[in-house]
Amino acid sequence: MIPSNANLTADRPSFVTHLECGLTGERYDADTLQGLSRVGRPLLVRYDLEGVAAAMTKEALAARPADLWKYRELLPIRSSEHIVSLGETATPLVTLDRVGAARGARAPIVKDEGRLPTGSFKARGLVMAISMAKALGVRTIAMPTNGNAGAAAAAYAARAGIEAVILCPDDTPEINVREIAAQGARVYRVNGLIDECGAIVGAACKANGWFDLSTLKEPYRIEGKKTMGLELAEQLGWTLPDAIFYPTGGGTGLIGMWKAFDELERIGFIGPERPRMYAVQAEGCAPMVRAFEAGERHAERWEDAHTVAAGIRVPKAVGDFLILDAVRESNGAALAVSDDALLAAVEEAAGDGLLLCPEGGATLAAYDRALADGMVGRDERVVLFNCATGLKYPMPDKSRTLDRHGEIDLASL
Ligand SMILES: *Cc1c(COP(=O)(O)O)cnc(C)c1O
């Protein structure tokens, strides 16, 4: 445990009442192990929000340590002993001042999720999923990953004493593959994409009695990712920005934040106003953008998916309708950007001192498009999600060399 953090030790109630199918609304028991609903769609966690409103005040929250466990009343963990923590700190809001100035716009705000354990926001989802899996007696978990989710799963599974089996596409960033193995998981490289890894995981879980921790195929990763929305609202003084740009793969974070805003309104912490939600994808894998533009509620699989932004290379998402509903209800949009544009954005943000991951760069590139198309105003308050530390990705070598034995022209350095 992390010493002297009251969020991890204090007895605080959870107000979970039940689970509910995101598509049909059918009810499920919350205190048994659950996967997808009967119609194969994600289960959402429901709370006694009147109970939460009576138990949790803004003042009490302000006095608690700044991590995601401060929102316990709105989280599914019923007993502190089940928390499996690696220090899930609140992540900072960092303005891109030069980026803003170059566009004559209010500086966009980056929520820098790279500060979390294992260097990505996957920690938020996996800390919750693994803590719940532990609470419900799971011994082995399995999941497909494009890298960061597997790394977070491996770390929290190690912490919890749960066995982890991780399958990833064979071109997953090398650092992730090694990180997963270093943290004690069995990792397999598969000659296919993440949904194809997911199909093998599903079969292996059935055959071996393992628990399937795939994105949205169990109810609790959303609850962990939801804390991005809770934390953002609190950091902005219980207001919300005008627009949020979110790099969208499986969409857990976008769905989770949308759920968070709803719960915050229903406990009286915020009003009915909402940010416009922009789901950002890469041009080489943009199933949500295609469905959004076609007016569809479900997205078809994207064939031959490719992009350098591995975290958003997700050809098919089981929560497609939840992503598209949130984007539409919020008056936002789904936007695709090219790999060149997202890499250029990474380079530009580095000029503000912040090393984004490629997926984070995609949000800045999409912000530019939205600005150019008049979807976003120059004076609006915009939040971009940088979902992983840029340190986990390859960087171009721009170094020069010096010969210490030769003559060095110091004035030219
Ligand atoms: C997983 C991941 C995403 C996509 O997140 P979802 O909530 O699954 O859509 C974006 N960026 C990075 C760096 C990721 O690891």
C-alpha cells in the first residue's frame, strides 16, 4: 500500500446499486463477476446518486489527497482492502502557450495523463478492473492490447497477485512488449490486429476459465476512466471546458467522461452544460469518423488499419454506439487526422516543453482542423488529452556530434 494516503485506507462507502446493459438497459447484479450483457454489449455501473450527493461534498473532496481514489463514493470498490494501488496521482493541466499564440487563440489545455503509473491513462481503467477482479476472486486475466493497456494490466496484476496473459499485434511498440513481460505477464505477439488478438483471448478465456479484461468487455475499466471527467471538472473549479478532444480507440475514456458529467449533474455538482466531445482518430483507422459522417449508430470494422498512433489503431469497438451517442448529444464530431499531421503536432507541442505521445499529437492536429473549419472558436476553452508519456515512443534523432580531440568552434555551437 501507499503509506499515509487516507483515500486508500479510510472506510468510505460505495453507492453501487447494479449494472445495466448500455444498449437495452437490462439490469445485472453488481457483486458477481460479469462480462458483456446478454446482447453482447457493455455493462454500465449504476449508483444511488442521491446517496452519493448526501455523502460527498465539494469541500470534503477538496481536503482529500489528489488521486483518483478520492472519488470513492462514485467508484465500484466496496472495501478499501481490495484497492490495488501504484499511486494513481491526479494529472496536471498544462497550457500550450506558444501553440495558442501561433494561432491567435486561447492556449489549449493538455491534460497530461503520461504522469500515471506505467506512463499512460490505461492505469486508470486497469487499476479499477484489476481491483474489482481481485475482489471478485479472479485468479487469471487475459486481454488483447496495442501496448499501453497490456502494460498497465501487467503491473496491476503483478501487484494483485493475479496471473496475466497478454496478446498484442506483432508490430506493437517494442517498449510496450518488453514492459509487459518485465512486469511478469506472459506476452504473445500475434500476426494480426487487436480485434483478432481479442478473438483468441475470448476463446482462451472460455477454454481455460480465465477472466476476459478486454476493453468494455467487463464493467469496471469505464469506471476508472470516468475519473478523468471527475478530476477535470474539479480542477476547473466544477466547470467544464467548451470542447474536449479525445484520441479514440475503444472509446473507454470518452464514454467514461460522458458518464462522469451525467453523474456530476445528478449529484448537483455541475449544471446541464456540456463540452462538445471530439472523437479523434487516424486517417488509416477511422471507423467512428466513417459512422459519424454516415449517420450510423454502429461502426463497421475498418479493414487494413494502419497508423503510427498505435493506441488508436482499433478497427472495431464494442462500445461504438456509446461513443457516437456522446459525440452527437454533445454537438461534437468525429475527426480523422493524417499521421504526418499528428507527428508534426507532437513536434510543435515539444516547443512548449511538453512531449506528447502520437495519440496526444492527434488531438492537437484535430484541434487545428476544428479551428480551421470554425467548429471551435479562438476564445474557447479547449482540453486535449495526452494519454501517454511521449517517452514511450520512438523519437527522431536530431542530435549532432562533437569530436573532443579536434578543434571545436565554440561560437558555432
Ligand atoms: C488506449 C489509448 C488510447 C485510446 O483510448 P480508448 O479510451 O481506448 O479509446 C489513446 N491513446 C493512447 C496512448 C492509448 O494507450
